[in-house]
Amino acid sequence: MIDQKVTLIGTALAVVLVVVFGMFIPLIGGVIALIVAGIVVGYMANQNIKTGAVHGALIGLFTGIIYILVIYVISGFSQKIIGGLIIYSLGSIPVYILLGLGGGIIGSVMKTRQQHVEAILKEDDSEEEVSSEEDEESYKKS
């Protein structure tokens, strides 16, 4: 199921990061921003890899649409730029979706691994407690 709060947070984060990274790293700033936002969303969704991928793809889609709308507004709602924006959106929105999807998968894998490691550590701690109690009992007997 899609978590709307996580999707909205991720979209806002992606838009802000695309603008900020785009200013400092013009050619690849948007790519880095979408991957980072996708990782954050995939980590926050934390149900499974599929859910993280869907959330990442959604933030890529929404970020692409917002980016196209911002360009249209900056151009002053010009009729001359519409054709170019349509062509640009046909190429850029799928790329944004794929970048968000990849980031979402990475974030989900990170969260799943973290939960797996925590479960292993809890098992090790419980085994150590049992063995230390047995050691104390054998020490008391001798």
C-alpha cells in the first residue's frame, strides 16, 4: 500500500534537492538528488523492496511533473515553449521515474539489511545471556 505521507515528504525533498544540487552540480545534480530522495523514501517506506520501488517511482514521477510545470511557469506560460516541453517531458519523466525507482530499491534493501542484522544481534545477545547463566551455575557448583 502506498504511504501518502512518505510520498509527499520524498517529493518535497526531491524537488528541493534537484534545485539545490542543480545549482551546484549542473549536469548531474538532478540525478544525484533523485537517487538520494529515492533512498530516503525507500528507507522510510520500509515494508519490502516492492513498496520501496513503488514509492521511489512515484517521487520520480511527481518530481518530473513539478519540474516541467516550474519550467512552464518560469517561461511565462509561453505558447512557443509548449512543444519543446512536451518533447522534453517524454524523455525526462521516464528517466526521473527510473532514478527514483533505483533509489527506492536501494533504500529498501538498506532498511531490510538493517532489520536483519538487528535480529541476528538480538539472537546473539539472548544466546550469550543463557550461556553466561550456565557458566555462573557451573562456577558456583565447583
